[in-house]
Amino acid sequence: MDFSFSDEQTELRQAVRQTLGRECPTAALREFYEATPDRRVTLAAQRWGTLSALGAPGLLVPEVADGLGLSDVDLVGVFEEAGWSALPEPLLETAGLAAPMLAALLPAPSAARALGALVSGNAPVAVGGIDVGVGGPSSPTTVTADGMLRTARVVGARDATVYLLACRDPDSGWQLHAVPAHACTVHATATLDAARDLSTVHWPLSSDTLLAYGVAAEASVSLMADRAAAGSAAFLVGLADRMITLAADYAKERQQFGQPIGSFQAVKHLLANARVKLEFARPATYRAAWSLATAQPTVSHDASMAKAMASDAADLAARVALQVHGAIGYTWECDLHFFMKRAWALSSSWGDAATHRQLVLAQAQRPSPLAP
Amino acid sequence: MALCPTVCQIRGGMDLTFDAAHEAFRTEARTWLSAHVPTDPLPSLDTATGFEAHRAWEATLFADRWSVVSWPTEFGGRNLGIMEWLIFEEEYYRAHAPTRVSQNGIFLLAPTLLEYGTPAQKERFLPPMAAGEEIWCQGWSEPDAGSDLAGIRSRAVRNGNGDGWLLTGQKTWASRGAFAEWCFGIFRTDLGAERHRGLTYFLIKMDSPGITVRPIPQIDGETGFAEIFFDEVAVPDTQVLGDVGAGWSVAMSTAGSERGLSLRSPARYTEAAARLIDLFDQCGGPAMSADAVARAYIDAEAYKLHTYWTATKVAHGHTVGPEASCNKIFWSETDVAIHQTALTLLGTEAELLDAGTPGAWLDGYLFALAGPIYAGTNEIQRNVVAERLLGLPRG
């Protein structure tokens, strides 16, 4: 039993914090939020280029496929840092979901092509077509009147060249496709978090783009849902930490009644409650990463538990951070809203806290009779 | 700068499985417990008969070296690490073994004795504590010093011979105080000093002349704690723990143990959560309670993970700092939530005092309700979290 990160894992995380501190400070988030759609494409491409040069998209891709060959335990700190910075680009979808899924399907040519594009670093990979509910993964993908497939809430479609899309037929089951962007029609979806790239994608169903179907696709989708829960939990932990830090810093500065508001117990207790929730979401999130890295039979349970705790921790941190900031926190001018909006979006993505609690309960180990 | 040169060699690190030696230890503990744990529950340890029955159980544990596995061998332990202690605790709760009547001593005082005690003190006090021959109570709170522990007014003055102290004052809410043989407590030795200065940590024999014990019936009618009155109680210098005047920092090390790792092992909550899920299933899985049941289970599991996380830090040489206050808030609120959810599931049966499952949940709920109050109220813990983890100014 060793529940710790290695020195190298800590170094990796610090390197990511430094990089994102440079590439994605709050000023850059503000610029992104206020930019025109065209300008956003340029800004995103610049930042993605920097992250790709560091090897970030291929962290989980084996070295033989030009990746870094790292594990989910290495990645969890990277995601936490991305959450801390509210990174706009789809790192979770590309590095955390698409990359390991495609790598697992090698040497299938369609997977190899898509993975080649991913590690080459020109563009992220968009992901869509999987929803998580109390019954497990389902697909929001529907068939349109003209025979195309329609998938809502695809993440990362604006900048991606490859879309990883899932659909599920009641009779034949799941299919996974790697669809070239040029074959699709994309309608951007306006969301509260302007830095989040969400679209509805219309795409042609073709055997040319098929990655997996039937049992293999179902297993991939299930694992992808677990990775999404665990990965978004890590983002949410980073976001919660950032919001608590912003609010605590503000509470030390802001003076009322002749003293910093952070000296009032009412303010202290709000922040302490948020800090306690974060404290216990962290090890649950790290355990989920370890379970993914080592393919534990409990991986779904562990990922759901992490997502349930991290969603709650981030929701509470957002609520408390806003309250502690008071009216200034309610303004566009204050940086807090970048982090709150991402937290709200991720908290309800890939299954919200209540959904994952039910998934955990269904898988919870029932008491067994005492062994002789 | 590419990430690769830094990180390509990443190997090892996290491993959340127990190795063969740990598993063997678990099997040994499980086997012993299944052969020795009394099949019928012991009478309440807050009664004279129950207290002695629990003391006898401590002797049984001690006879086979299970009472204090993490202590050095010479004091009755097995010299094992914190992970083995956690494994033992998991098996202990899994086996539904009796409440540890010696817990104030073995979990709260012992870590402090091991850190601050003289060799003679360790030799004198640890073995009988491990054997259950001497049960300890805690003399900290006073009528006017509860959460504000630094407001202690009970005092100790030098005796005429200059080889000891005379203790005068009043302590209250001393768990096990009605029956314990010994008391550890802090008294003011420098009467001119303010607040947390000028305090000294004493080990006091409860049958010393000048001590009067007044048991206090608790919410359930039993005498779980007591008031202790001191009237010029003579205590020799050999029963001062740590330096004279250093009582606060010595006491804080006990407070760290209490809130941190050693008082409430996670097995207590994971075991209760497993029983809660069992109850939920027996009730047909009512949709109205599903979220609360899942929450209680998840929080118990999270507390276990957090404890492994902390234990790893301790094993790597770190100490438990103000994070211990997060722990205390979390386990005490988890305990309340588990039992409250069970009572909701029981509905109209929840109030029944009959023996059997419903009564056990009610007892557990009453016990859990004390958690957010003792060992420093959760409000005090939130202040600690805000001031020491988040750096907010003291109010």
C-alpha cells in the first residue's frame, strides 16, 4: 500500500503548472472569452500547438505509437492542473479519452490514422455520442430525416480534424467512429462557459470510419465513460482548489468593519466546509486514476465515486467562492466566473453527482458473512 | 521544453494493494478474532458490570498481543506499522468486536507518552494500559474551558517538600471517568501566565486522596462521563508528562492524534455503511433514501481512502498537521449521516429501544451525535482549517 506520487509524477505536474501559468493565465482566459469566434480559433490553435510540442495529447499513447507511454496515475495531476487553469482546449477529450481508446484499437488502420493525427499535434480530437445515466452509458446520437446521424454536445469540434463519435442501435448495439471533420456539418452550441467548445454534429454513417462495433465497442464505451468520470473529477478537483484559493485570497484582502472579512467566523466556516469537501475528493480521484491504470475490476465504481465527490466539491467551492467575493464576484470583471462556469459545466457532464452516487450504490460491495 | 525527458522514466509510485505480508497479517487477525470475539454483545461499558466485562476483553486481546499492535514489543505491542494497525482495525470492526474501553489511554495518551514520556514513565504506564489493567480517562474540559481549552483554571502548586504538586480544581466531561483508574489532564502551574502558557500535563491516580468523582448521566441515561473534583491532590514529579509549563504543546500532540489518525479508524464507518446498505436492501431499496444511502457509503469509503493517503504520508516521514481538523469534521459528520439515514429507513421503528437492529442504530445515532462536539467541536475545527490550511487571519 503506497498512496503517493513519485518524484517524477510531481515534477511532471509542476512542469504543467508552469506551462499553463504562462500559456493560460486568467488574462488569457479573459482574452479568449472576449474574442471573436475567428480569433478564438487562432488562440486555441496557438495554445494547442504549445501543449502538443510538450507531448500532452499523447501522454497515454504507447511510445511505439509516438506517445509518451505514461499512465492514468501520471495523467491525473496534469488534469488537475488543467482544471486549476480552466484550460479551454479539449485536453480531457483528446488525451484522456480519444488517445487511450484509439491506442487500444491498434493496429486497426482507422485507429492508426486517427491516432497519428492526434500525436502529430496539429489539432485536438473531438469526442461525442456518449451520455452517462443511472442505467450506464447511453447515446444521444439520433438519425435525421436525410439519413445522417446527429450528435448533440460534441466537445472540441471547432478545432478538431477528427471526431470520435458513438452511436447505439437498439438491435446491433454500439458503434464507434473516427470521422474526418470535413465530412461533418457542425453547428456551434452557445453555452454559459464561452471557453467551452460544444457543437451539434451531423455525420454520415460509413464503414470507412468504423473503429469498433458490438461487444468491442461496448467495452470501449464503458471504459471511456469511466475515464471521462475520473478525468473530469481531476479537472473538478483542480477547479475547486482554484476557486477556494481565489476566495481565501480575497477574504484576506477585503476589509469591512475595519478588518479582513476572512477574520469573521461566518466567512471562515464557509471556506472550511469547501476545503473539507475538496480534501476528501482528492484521494478518491487519485484512486480512480490508479484503478484505471491497473485495470481494477472496481474501476467503474471507483470512477463514479470520484466524479460524485469531485462534482460536489466543485459545486460547493463555486457557491462559497461567489458568496465570499460578494457583489464583485458577480461581475464580469472578476476572474472567478471563468472557473465557476467550467465547474458547473463539468459537474453535470459525464454524469452528475447524483447519477454517479446511484452508479456507486448499485456496485457497492454488499456485506458478506464472516469468514470461518 | 518537452515533457518527455523529465517524465519518460516514470515508474512505480502508487500501489493501492496490500502486499503478501499485509494479507497474511490480515488473515491472522481475522482468524484470531473469529475465534475470540464474544458471540453475545457485552453489557454497556458505561455500567459497572459492562466496564469490567470490557476490561476482561482487553486482557484477552493483550494475552495474544492484539491490544496495541503498533506499539513497541517491550510495552506489549508487535512493533508494527500504521498500515497493519489499519488492517487490524478493519478486521476488528468487521468482526463486530467490543468497543475498546481502554481507547482514551491507548489511542490518545499513548502516542503522547511515547513521544514525551521518560523511559521510566513508559515502562510504568504503557504495559498495564495495554493489558487493560489500568483504564484512563481524560481530564481536559472544565466548566468554563470547553472549546476554549486555553481557559483552563484548575491549578497545580508545588508541595512543601518540593518533590511534587498539589492539584486543585474541577474537570468535566471525562469519558470513562466514573470507573477509570487513572486520569491524564492539564493544569495551570504558572498562575500568572495567560492562556496556553504556564500549563503542565499531569498523570493522576484516580484513588488519590482529595479526588471526588461525580458521574454525569448522559442523554441515554447511562454514566458515560463524569465530573472530577480535585482538592489539593498530591501528584509526584514523576507523574508530570513533558516539561513543566509545556503542557499546551504536549496536549496538542494528543489533540492531533485524536482528530487525526488514531481515534477513529475508518473501519468503524465502512462497517456501519455496509450495514446501512444491508438495511436499505432489506427495506426494498426505497427511492427516497437511495441518494442518502449512497452518500453515506461514499463518504465512509472516502474516509478510508483519505486515511490510507495520510498513512502513506506518515510512513514517508511526514506528520499529520492541520489536515487532522478536516478529518475530525468529516468522520463525525459521516457518522451522524450514516445513522440518521438508517433511522429514516427504519421509520416508525426507529424510536424503539428493544434489542436488535433498530435499537443498535438508535444507540449508534446517539453516540454519533457526540462526535461533532467532543475532541474539539467542529466549529473550532473549521476555524483551524480556515486559519491554518487557508491562511485566514485569526478573528
